[in-house]
Amino acid sequence: MEEIDTPQEAAVRRVPESRTSGKTWYPHTLMSDLVLYSAHDGIAVLTVQNPPVNALSPGVPEGILDGLAKAAQDDSIGAVVLIGGGRSFIAGADIKEFGKITSGEKKRGVGLAPLLAALEDSPKPVFAAIHGQAFGGGLEVAMACAYRVAVAAANVGQPEVKLGIIPGAGGTQRLPRLVGVAKAVEMCQFGNPVRVPAAAQLGLIDQVIEGDLLQGALAFARSVAAKPVLRVRDRNGKLGTPEVHAAVFAAARAEASKKQRSLQAPLAAIQAVEAAVALPFDQGIEEEARLFEDCLFSSQSKALIHVFFGERTVAKIPDVPKDTAVYAIRSAAIIGAGTMGGGIAMNYANAGIPVLLKETSQAALDKGMATIRKNYAASVAKGRFPQETMDRRMALITPTLAYDGFENAGIIVEAVFEGMALKKEIFATLDGIAKSDCILASNTSTLSIDEIASATRRPQMVVGHHFFSPANVMRLLEIVRGKATSKEVIATSMGLAKTLGKVGVLVGNCRGFVGNRMFGPYRREAQFLVEEGADIEAVDRAMYDFGMAMGPLQVGDLAGLDVGWRIRQEFKHLEIPGVRKPLLEDRLCEMGRYGQKTSAGWYAYDENRKPKRDPLVEELIATVRREAGITPRAIGADEIRDRLLFALVNEGARILEEGMALRSVDIDIIYINGYGFPAHRGGPMFHADATGLGAVYARVAEFHRQHGALWTPAPLLQQLACDGRTFAEFPYQEKANA
Ligand code: 3H9
């Protein structure tokens, strides 16, 4: 067999052992490059082979269609099993194709309809055999089959809304017919996966297979193939009427307005399921197609698809190849049990990694452990996980006042407050304790990793792991590369981020790294706007309306105004005389108003942390304006939004040009996962590209004329605007060599 290399033979070799159980050998025919055909004692098996996730790329639907036609013509065949090779059934439509449709490169409208019709009307019943994922178009294909069987570990779902679209191949019409209206609305509106045992209970899966999937599917097919099949499109028993389900749709819309603020796709998904209830099947399909296309051509969908690929792109580091050796991290130690240290410890415990948590006083340690316990208990109370999970996680965290045990840790994370002298002292101590292959990470949010590393004799093992508050919740992890950080440490950190459930983004070592460096100008402008006359609430409202999770002043109160105050003191020597600096937050801190933690900052907070205006702050603003000689003026939401967003973008352009971020999408992913930037806007750099860099540059230049040096346009922004290009196209060199 080794010498023969006809396509058919090659295809046989590509069928994984597990699909054939290694027991019986069946000859396979290649229907297309992407779908294999084999006959198994009267049952045709179509195996999709489109790694890594068997997306429905061009050629896959055609291959399945060919297979169905071949099975239909073969009298010895009584049924067809459709199965995925590799790690999943079918993870959905090929998302890369959507961009080709919206750009006009590819014809719109054909979709999967011919395939679905052929599956549904096949004279030989088709059985979808599911492992891994049946997502999006994958589940839609499965629902057009006569039966669905699956292994218990598989997931099914309609995640399209996460890409800003809705199911476009009958999902919103067939799903309610199988699982009922309320569940279908939930699945299409939120897009979360459903595990197979639950899906079986809902009626979406006909049989859960134990053991080998293909053998189980073949056995099931043999047991039912002769029975008459009721097509899913004809099963109306669970549909009810619009009146019966009016409350379900109303509740879903109310939930969307709260949890999916400003998003188009969830509302479209609800409307499409509503059409399933109100209209005959074919008209429902037409309504779904119309809504699908509206969403596909929306700016939200383009942004969300950019984010989908962006989250995967950030894992790719040009000079750290995929096969770079990594250190095994079996245990961790954390210095500092404050808000950050405690949250970081929870991440490790959640991932099953035992962790030592060190403090300098028993009181601080007790407080830190109590906070962790309280956070876990809140999750148990909300039903996120059972008490045993909490107990197991708590048991993985060992509080300590000493360095005992640190010598065994695979990674040590320093999470003490922002002070270079203290950090260097700690790293010098760690250098004497940690094993030679232990990663030494600092959770600093602004300080130089190189300077911290200089306190050790192993700067190659030192890296920044900048978590975001609350560290047990926020997905972002900035991984800061010092000039000596080894590739192995970077590769391990990127993998570790995944293990901890984070999105790791590699950034360069500059003050504030990427996220906080950009956040500085953003929050600076928020304060300037207030000094110049804007209302505090108007500033926050403008950004909330843009889609930010919170306005910039509220974020300051949440994070703690004292953090920035401390940092400004640390960097006082870098202040440039004569350059305008914000006045208000230092003054708030001097009044002891650190934000939510002191129940007072920009706002006053009640016991439920609800912000309200505070006359004391208004008085302070009036005083500061008077002292600075500012005559307040009316400032509209447009100016607030542009000043804040373009402050981000202008700094982002400098970061990009300096190479502190690898690509503009890395900045976008940082802002979406760490700073509450709305994913449906694609991130600040994507938003700037979508706005047009010419327009962005013109506005920045206008602010420069009005407000002086702080608004000097970044050279890269100016250049790209002149060239009519985008941030996404930069750097040209790398793209050209890719
Ligand atoms: C849809 O189906 C619309 C329908 O209604 C039909 C309308 C007509 N397409 O995530 P990973 C790539 S919309 C193209 O790292 P994991 C991914 O970019 C679709 N590419 O692996 C990555 O590439 P690279 C609905 C895709 O194991 C590689 O595969 N379906 C697609 O952590 C590995 O991915 C979805 O939204 C795709 N559909 O997770 C499912 N999926 O290696 C989206 C993945 O070059 N996919 N890639 O970076 C997922 O949720 C996860 O990828 C999955 C695997 C859970 C499947």
C-alpha cells in the first residue's frame, strides 16, 4: 500500500484509525479532496476531511452532495452516515468566505440550500454522527439529516451571533422544531454551546453513542433505517403559536437590551425564530435568509469576524515558532495576596495548578484568603459551579508568610504594589530561591521589565504577566517581553495564558506596555474635557453609548484612583515642564477619594456601589477651573467621543510604529478583552480603519491645533492617512514576506 499513491489510496491512508476502529478495512473513494466515500455492509459513510475543524469550505458541500448522489444510485446501499474526520464533525460555514461575499469577490445567496435539500430529501436516510463540535452550519447540516447521533463529549450549537450574524442555513427554523421555541431562541440569541447529554434530552440528538462513534452510528442506522422518516421541517409539534410564545420573545428581547446592548444579530435571531412559529417552513427560511444577509453585511459582523480571527492571530508570534520548547508548569507561587495577587491565584487554582500565596503579614494574608473564599462562594451561590469545585480550588491555594516551597515552583508571579525598588528587591530574593527553570513573572502594569530583570542573574527567565482587574474575571493577559526574555519563556507564557482561560497578547516593554500606555491619553482627555466644561456624567455617557462597558471616569473609580496617583508619583521625574497635565484626579486622591474602595471618587457610592453625583466634586471642579483660568464651555457627545477614541488611536499608532504591538489587531484584542471596548466595534484600531484614517488624521490634526503638543499626530497615522492605507496593512514588510 505504501507504494501506491492514487488519490483513492491516499484517501484510505488519511482516514483515522478511530473512524474504522482498526477492525474492518473498507475501500474509500474520494468524492472531492474534502469528502471520502466508503461502503460498510450496505451503509455509505461520507467522511468530511477538511482540517482543522471541517468547516464547510468550498468543495465540502459539493463533496457531500456527490456522495449522496452515489449512495442514491447504489442499490446495495440502504442508508448514509455523515461523519467528520479529525477532531470535529463540522464547525460551521467557512468564516473566511464571508469576507469574500461582503467584498463582492464571491457571489452571494447560494449558501447551503442545495445541500440541505439533498440531505433532507435523500431517498436513503442520512445519519449525522457527531464528535467534537457541530456548530453553526455544521448543526444545520445535522438537522437536515434524518437522525443525529453523537458522543457524549461533543458540543452542538448555533454560535453565529458571536460573529454578528444569525444561522443562515435553516437553523432558526429547524431548531425550534426539534428543541422547542424557548430553547431555540436561547441557543440562537446567545450562541452558547450545548453538551450532547443535554441536547439529547432536548430532542436534538437521537442517540448518545458510547464507544466508537462510527460503529455506534452504523449500528443505530441498521436498527432504524427501515422505519419511515418524518423530515425535521415537517415536525411542527413543538412550534405552538405566536400567541403562546409571545412572552418568550418579549423576555428574550428585554434580555437582549440588557445583556446584548446595541447588538443587531441577537435581535435578528429572535425575529427569525419568531418567523418559524408564525410562518410556513419555506417562508420562514426566506425570512431567515433576509435577516442573515442584513447581518452579514453589517459593520458589526465585520468587526466581530475581525475579533474572531484576531484572537487566533495574537497567538502567532513571528520569531517564536509553534514548536518552541516550553516549560511544564505544575505549580505556581504568587507574592502579594491583594486584589491582583488573589485574583491571579484563583486563575491558577481554577486551572488545577497548585499555588502558594505569600503575604508579609497574617492580617493581609487572612484578608486575601477571605476575599478569594467570598468570590468562590458567590459563584457557588449563583450556580456557576458546585460546592465541591470551590472546595477543590480552595485546597489548591496555600497561604504562606514565608518563601518555603518557592524553590519547587514552576512559575513565581510577583503582584505587589507598583514600586520599582520593592519589585527589584523581591526579584533579587527570588533569584536566590527559585529553581533555574522557574519563570519569574511580574504583574507590573507600567514598570520596566528590563529593570526588574536586572535585579536577577537570569533576565532570560523574567517576563511580564500583566493581568487585568478583576484578574479572575478579565480575559486579557499582556505578556511583556523584556530584551532578554527567552523564546521558551514567551512560548510557555502564551500556552499558560490559554491554560488559565486567558487571551495572551505579547507586548513590548515600554511604559504602560500597550493597554495602559494608550489608556493614559484616553483618561487624560476625559479629565481635560471635565476641566474644560463637560459634565462628568456626559463624559461617561458618551463612551457608554459608544458601547464601552463603562465610561472612563467610572473606570477610574472602579480601578482605584490611587493606583494612577502612585504611578504619577513614581514617574514625576519624567514630567515635561509646560505640558498640560490633568489636575482633578490628584486632587480627588488628596481628598482621600480613591474611588469605589473609599465609596467616593468622581462619584459618591452607596452600599450597592451605585454611583451618584457629589456636590463636593462639583465644587472641586469649579475651584480647579478657576485656579487654572478655564472658562467652561458646552461640549457635545461627538467631541467627547472623538477626543477619547482618537487619543487611544493616536497612541496606538505610535505603539505600532515602535513595534510594541506586533500588529494592529493585537491592540484591538487587548482593548476588547482588557478595557471593555465593544467587540462589535472591532477594537480601536479596527474602528479607526473603518472610520477611514484620513478622517481620523484630520480630527487629530484639528485637536493638535486646538490643544497643542499632546495631540501631535503620530507619524504612522499621518503616513497611512496620506497613503490611503489602514493600520491593518501595517507593517507592509511583514505582509510582503508572509
Ligand atoms: C456559520 O456556520 C453560518 C451558518 O449559519 C451558515 C450560513 C450559510 N471557518 O479556534 P481554534 C480556524 S458561521 C474558518 O484555534 P479550537 C481558526 O481560525 C460559523 N476557519 O481551535 C483556526 O485557524 P488558525 C459558525 C475556522 O480547537 C483553526 O481553525 N461556527 C472556523 O480552540 C483552529 O481553530 C463557528 O462560529 C470556521 N468556521 O476551537 C465556530 N473555525 O489555526 C467557530 C475555526 O489558522 N470556531 N477555524 O488560527 C470555533 O468556535 C472554534 O474554532 C472551535 C475549535 C470550537 C471549532
